[in-house]
Amino acid sequence: MAFEDTMNSLREFDLNDLDFDNVGSWPMAVKVIVWVLLLALVLAGGYYYHIKGLQEQLAREEKREVTLKKDFEKKAFQAANLEAYRQQLKEMEESFGALVSQLPSDTEVPGLLEDITNKGLMNGLQIKSIDLRKEKAKEFYVELPIAISARGSYHDLGAFISGMAGLPRIVTLHDFKITAKGKNTNELEMSIVAKTYRYKDDEEA
């Protein structure tokens, strides 16, 4: 009967009769509906301002977790292969020492120039000039350019360049320029820059 009375009171109730200054006089059914609506608004506001923020924070933490897992896997792999890395480091140090030993010192440069001249003569070239240029200091080494001008045939020039690779010291070749005065390939002129290197000593470093 109470439910039927409530439904009847709702049917007979006119919204225009609502008195917001006297909420207590509202029918119980209207009060319940208003409470439910208020509760729904409170829950929606709580979700938007609190739960949604927590969900966004959770999503950020999940992404961070994935990144941390990848970092952990990487570090775990490195730790598992630490001994192999140490062996590689030792081999690299030995290789570096071998390379450094191939870098000439100041006192060895005249011998290097003599080797270059001999290579040219052995391959039938006429060495016109060998000029030392100004040294260029790099981070760990000093670069010494050597300008070479020579004359000979195409095959003699090729043999000379190949022979430079067989020198006991590190020499790199740059800025090739070959010219011919005529069609005679036995009268080619070549200018080239050979660069050798030496390791910086403690004072220079």
C-alpha cells in the first residue's frame, strides 16, 4: 500500500509546487529521486576528478614499468656477458697498442720519407718533390701531411700507390690528382698527399 501511495503521490505531484525554501515538505518519493541524482553527480564528479587521474597515473606507471623491464633485461644481459666484455676490452687494448706502435715518432719521419722515395724509384717513378706540411693536432694524435709530386706511367703510378700500403708505418693517401700533357701514358704527373700520424705524448696531450 505504501508503494501505491507513493506512486499516486508522484502522479498527483506538480513540479511547480516544489518549494526550495521548504525542502522538508517535499514528498518522500521526490526526496529519494533528488538524493539518487545527487549521489550520481557526486560519483561522476569523483570519478572525473579522482579516479580518472589515478587511471592516468596507472597508465604512466605501466609504461614506466615496461621501460624499466627493458633496462633490467639489458643490464642483466651485460652482467651475464661481463667476462666476454672484459676479454674484448683486453683484445682492443692489445690492438690499440699495436696500432700505436705503427705511428712514427718525430725521429722516424726522415726514415719514412726515405721509404716513400725508395718506393717511387723502385716502381720507375721520377720523384719531383716531397714536401712536409704543417702538422695538425687532433684529439689523440698528430697528423703530418706529406705532399708528393711524381712522374711516370699509369702502371708505375698504380704500383707506387699499392706499395705505399705495404709500408711498416700507417700512411693514408688523399687528394689524388693525375694529369697528362699528351696522349702518352708514360708521361703522367701525379700529385698526392700522404698523411702519417704519431701519437700525442703526455706533454702535448
